Amino acid sequence: MIPERQSKLLKLIVEEYIKTAKPIGSKALCDFLECSSATIRNEMNSLENMGYLEKTHTSSGRIPSEKGYRYYVDNIMRPKELTGEDVLTLQRIFENKSLQLSDAIVKSMEIISDLTNYTSIVLGKSSNENKISKVEVVPISEDTVVAIVITDKGHVESRNTKIEERVSALEIKQTVDLINKFIIGTPIDEVSMKLELEVKPQIGASVKQQKAIFDALYNVFNEFKEDREVRVHKRNNMLKQPEFNNLEKVKDILDKFEDKSLINKINEEGNGVNIYIGSENEFDDDMTIIKTKYNVNGEEGTIALIGPKRMEYDRVTTLLNYIKENIEK
């Protein structure tokens, strides 16, 4: 633990930098700590030497380092009370009996995105909890088809996939009818095994066209079973953050929001509201992810907010706790 005065100083610097996004100089802190500018500079130097502060190349002021944010979150921060307006806005969502729970979760996270100017993510149940209702394959060119998978939960997933053999519409229909016969009602994570053990033997090795369609659908199912229901709201909020003024950096972040496998990794396994700062998350070293897992009647999911490391940690943790409590009521 760092000394009390340094702890107060770090708190002031973190919270002021979160508000302003501008490096903090010693003069701005004199009134708060009731000591000289020289004393504050010495304490700031000590905090910098310990790795809690960083000096920017454009100013003699300091900003919190990743280590500084982590110390603040673990040892200094206290949850911030929600305003009456925030509570009222969110209560309207959860008291609306016409909304299904999944819709209430998505809408509440959209509201939090609007309130905070961060990007919200909802990772719903895994595709493994779906059963196959129907499979369709639609040719769109000589070597490409669209495979459409429809589940009993009303989830529809499509994949463009190339096939090596030229396949007639009749061959496509015969193969798809055969596959549907065997896999309708099968959970997603069991489909690949059923295709391998029950469907493949029915497809003659000499019929290359049927084998080509089978292989294409087999690959589609393997991809689909890893999927989750994903909602990303306000990706462009990153453009509002002053630290992301580099176009290449913004493009990189926006591209990551389109990467389904990367978004799926945001799934939370731990309990409570957890904070992953910079290099602690797999998404981006310049960003923070605050997330929590919810569990309703055995159905699990993750809600998360993503923003710069300069996040309102105290407010976001309170908001996510509020949503989690209302989801699990």
C-alpha cells in the first residue's frame, strides 16, 4: 500500500484525468491537498518512479498508467451512487412486462451506452443450446452456395461457402433433404457427430456433388456451434474519445468490433463485476472492459462495457451491478 498522501494524490489525478482527458500538473492539485507545488511535484515523481503515473511527451503533467488505474480500482475507488434519473430510466425497461427478458437486457445496455458514451456488448446464450429446425442451401454462383441454418429458438445463421464441384439444383435438394431427415431436432453441438456417423455413410463416395455439399455444410455447422447471440451497441462511441484521434487506431478498434471470435472472448466466467484494464484483456491494450456474467434459470450470458482506460470505473461498475441484479431478480 502506498502512503495516504500519495493515495489521495493518485485518486485526484485519476479522477481528474477521467473527466478532462488532459495531463494533470502540480499547480492544479495544490488547493486540494493544501501543500506546496514543490511537495506535490515530489510526490508525483515518487508515484511515477513506482509506475503509477506516466509523463506524456507533450506536457510536464502526468496521467495514470495502467498500474495506476489498477491500484485505483483495487484500493481507492468506491462505487458511485446512481442518479435518480439513471434509476428511473432503467426501471422503465425492467418494469415493462411486454418485454421479454432478452430484449430488456439489450435495451438496458443500449441505455447505458448512451449514458456513458462507451460501447456495450451483450453475449447471450451459446448456439449449443439451440436445436436444428431446418437447413437450406441456396446456390448463388457456379462455385458458391449460401448455407442457412434455422434453429428451434428462431435463430437464423447463414454462411457463404465455396464448393469445389459444380452441383445441380437437384443434387443440392437431394443432399439437403437427406441431411434434414437425420439432424432436425439435434442440438447444435451434436450435429457434426451425427453428420459423420449417420449421414456420411448414406452419401455414396462416387457422388462427388453430394460429397461437396456435405463437406460445405459440415464446415458451416462446426463454425456455427461456437457462436453466441451477440449484440454490440454504439461502436462509434470510440470516435468521441479524445485519446482515439488517430484514424488508424480508430479503424483498428472498429474492425475488432466486427471480429466475432474476438467479441466471443469477452464472455465472462467469473463472479461479480470484473474490470480488465489494457493488457489484462484480449481485445485491445488501450482499452478497458468492465463485464459481468448473468444467470437466469440456468441460462447464462455476459454484459460488458468497453471504453478507453480513462473510464468512469466507479459509475460503470454500479450501472452493471444494477443491471445484473434486475436481470437475476
